[in-house]
Amino acid sequence: MATGGYTTEDGGRLNIYAIEPKVYVDDSQQFGFNEYAEKLNGRLAMIGFVSAVLFEAVTGHGIVTWLVNL
């Protein structure tokens, strides 16, 4: 029971502990480090790594060597 901004126990005694706010989950898109951004960055990194390995397997040269000898 809340009275005048204070919480009382069942025995009518004043509760000295803070009233905890209600917790909610915000599912809207956010900027910065969030789960969606981390998954996307990881997937792009995997695609880039596999592409570099395939490029080296096909040409016989690494990316840096190929770029230097253009």
C-alpha cells in the first residue's frame, strides 16, 4: 500500500526501502553497440574472410600482394 509517496507494510509500519521502478524492454532500433549491429558486423566479417580465402585460392596471391602488383 502506498500513502503520501511512502510505502507501508501489512502491519502499517513505514517501509524505508526505495520503491523500485517498473522494468520495461524497449525493442525499438538503437544506434551503437546492440545485438542487431553486432550480428550484422559478425556476418559481414565472415563474408569478407571467406572472400579473401577464396580470392587467394583462385589467384594464388594474397589481397595485399595483388594490390601492390597492379
